[in-house]
Amino acid sequence: MQPNTPTEQDNKTDPQRLQHFNVNTGEKRLLLRSEVSDEELDRLRPLSVIGGPIAGTPDLMLSLMRVQGAVLFTLWQGCIPMETCGVAWTAAGAEAIWPRMVELHQHLFGEPLPAARKPAKLPWLGAMIWPSILELETWEAGPLLDKLQKELAWVYLETGDSPIQSPPGAKLLTASGQSIPVAPKNGAVFSVAELESMVKGSIEIALPDNPRGAVLVVNKDAKLRNLPLNKLATEMRRQSSPPGGPPNSNPMLGDVVLCHISQLR
């Protein structure tokens, strides 16, 4: 007797199954909700809102861009991007993030992403490994990345487009690749002095087109002062460009504060 294995036909009606595809190779498979634990999903839910360090991992961090019906997220080790994943649960969401994945594939590999690799059925998870992962020689990334991408995908699928009930925690993204939790002294909103202290100069607000209200606070004189490139903040801003438009590739320089717009005066 043949064992029961998931098929694409099964995926049409079973909400406990998710189509996964490897953007680099085109390989497809079906994932089961039973492959991930409720405990691990609960641990990642707060992080999934705005990103940041992933506890219990070797210096891994999460950045993300959300639209209605989909999310695009990147997993980093320090300031080195390792993998970008797209998760879509509505047709409109898939149409919003697929062009971003196509553009990123062209940027990383110098060739277009074959249209045939776009899944025809929802929901789906697409994973793209960055060439920069080869710079990491101290640990085997594959199994951990596979585990995290599946867990985060199910977090987003089960959360859907639910609104955030309270602003997530703010973070200081340093040019050296650190993500440090920060909070307003008064517990509610940052003063100008607090923000200037963190970015080491006069501030300017970058407003990504982010329905979750995330903003980036930067040093407005960073270019004149020749501050170093902030790879993590630059990628977050690029991912947060308006869907359908060109990605914002302007580099982010120096230390940057990531916070919710409600935390600014």
C-alpha cells in the first residue's frame, strides 16, 4: 500500500497545508501545519510584527514588509542577509509581493525569475537564498532557516491581516549589524533629544509605506558626515517600498531607530 502523501490537489481544500517553493531551484513541496509546534509559533508571534533579533539563534534577525494578504521577510545573521521569503494568502497579496521577489532575484543573480515558478494555488511560501550566505562559515544554516521560514509562514497565515493592538517595541539598528531594544523614557513617545542621542545627530524621519505604522529615524546629515552603510536598515527600507513601484534603494547610513509612528511626538 502506498503511504498517504500530500498532493497539490489536496492543497485546494485543506487549510492545514501550505505550498512551498524554492525560488532558486523551482522545487515545490507541500508543508503540513502539524510540522510546526504551537509553542514555537507563540514564541515568534511578537517578533513577526516588526522584526528584530530571534531569541535562541546564532545572532539571527528578522526584517519584513507587510501588505494586505501577504508578507515579505528576510532572515539575517548580523548584517549579512541569508534568505528572503514571501508568504501570500490572498490573490491580491500574491500580486503585490511577487514583483518584489522577481526584482530581488534579478538583483542577486542577474537573470529574470521564470514566471512558471510562481505558485498557482494559495497559500504559498517562497524562499530565496542569498549568495551572501556563503560568507558564513561557522555554522550550517540550512536546517535552521528551513525551520524558521516554516514557523514564520504559519504565524503570518494564522494572524492574517489582524490589526496590531498596541505598538511593538522600538529598536536601534546599528551600522555594525546590532538590533538593540529601546524604549521612550516616559514609556509612551520618544523625545527629539532621545532620538538625536541614538542616531548621533539631527534627526530625519523615513516613512516606508507600511500599513503597520513602522518608521525609521535617521541622522539627516549622515551622508555629509560619511557615516557607514547600515545594511539591515537599507534592506528594510527597500522592502517597504510601495507595492507595484520601484524599490527604494537609497542607502541608510549610520545608526537608525526603528519604531512605531505612534511613538513619535
